Amino acid sequence: MRTLLLGLLVGLIALSASAQPVPRWMTLPPTPTLPLATSSGRAPVNGILIWYATFGSGPPVLLLHGGLANADYWGHQVPTLARSHRVIVMDSRGHGRSTRDNRPYGYTLMASDVIGLMDFLGVPQAAVVGWSDGAIIGLSLAMSYPARISRLFAFAANSDPSGVKDVDKSPVFGAFIARAEKEYEALSATPKEYKRFVAEISTMWATQPNWTAADLAGIKVRTWIVDADHDEAIKRENTEFMAREIPNAGLLLQPEVSHFSMLQAPRQFGDDVARFLERKWD
């Protein structure tokens, strides 16, 4: 009898466990779509064409997406931010609807693309919100073009390759890479070159950036270093290192999300960005 009751109890526990919802940091919600743009097009920048779109009016804020992705990933945040800002999104070179040339991918080069787009749009200065590679591009901008960046919200960046985890065993990251292939095929001018694209981006990830504490200490742009408490790609110690070394930087950890926070908890991510953009410093 005791054996039977124990078996029933184990079965009930297993059934209860299986009924528990999947934690949101273990999900990859669908890629959103962007709302109707105020303007959009392809800007001639650095010998390539950078796709961009703008929304709303007010102080400019530029949203920079992560590696392998495209500007559509900001679809949840754009409508809210556009109520009070001129929101600019762009596809990084070789990503989404933007073209590329034969130069190797690099954060310095992609930062110069951002400045080229700002020049094309007549934007002398903008706040930057970056995710992953976009956050690294934002840090590069803060170092090389500080007068053009009013403030920087850097989500899920790393300062050097040692700050990245092995994501090969992450089911969420694996699902993202598979999804990115379909999106690349649908948007890119070179839809059959995804494997080459991934290989070249992976080379960049393995070798860049290479910023020291002294490099980070030179950043004068108001910066928040932001990450997820369950980020499967970025080591927490590297996040804390950057926040510690950048003068007066803020450190924010978003709860119950991963590297894809803007999809998993869009309102939370958007509220954090809005709070940062509204932040008053003495």
C-alpha cells in the first residue's frame, strides 16, 4: 500500500512539474513587425546601402540590433518610444535589408556606418539603445564619436571575446540562429549566403572587441550597462567589469529574461529604456 501511495505521489509531482509554464528566459517569442514608418529607405553610406526607418518626432534615439538579426526586432519598443522621440532603426551592414562590400565585419567599421547614416539624415546627435552587437557598436561610438552620442543604453555587450559564453548548447540561441536564417533569406539581397554570413560574423565575435579597462575609462558619454539575469551569451563578470570601469556608468540587470529580453518582456525592456531616456543628471 505504501509503495502504491508513493508511486502515486511521484506521479503527481511529475505531472505538476510538467504542467509548469516554461520560464520566459527559455522562450523565443516571434519576431515583431515594425509599425508604419514616417520615412524609410536605403542610405548610401561607406560604399554600401544602409536600410533605415524613422518614426515619430522629438529628440532622436537610434536603436541598434544584435548580430544576425535586423531592425524588426525592435517592433515592440518603437511605438512607445515614438510617442515622445524621433526613433531611428537601421539594419547593420550585411544584415537584413542592408548591403555590404568585401571589407571584413568589424565594430569600428559598423560604428562609422551609424555616423554615416546620421549624417545622411541630418542628425547631429542621438541617444543610442543597443542590443548585443548593437550595444558594442554603441560603445565604439561613445569612444570614437562622443560628441554625436548624447547617452548610451548598452544591453548585452561584452568588452572582449572572453566575456562571451559558449552558446552552442543553448536551445534558445540555437532557435534564434535558425530563425535568423529564414529572416536573412527573406530580406537580404544575397539570400543564399547565410552560412558565409554567419561564418564571417563568427570570426568577428571570436576576435573583437578588445577593450581594456583604460579604454572603457575614456568613455565620457552617460552610459547604462544593462543585461539579463539569465543571459545565455554574456558572462556576468564582464558586464560588471564594464559598469565598474566606465565612469559614472549605471548597472541594470533585467529580471527573468535572457539575451532576447526585448522579445521576452517587451514592456519591461521598453520601460527601462524610457526611464533611461528621461533620466536627469546633475
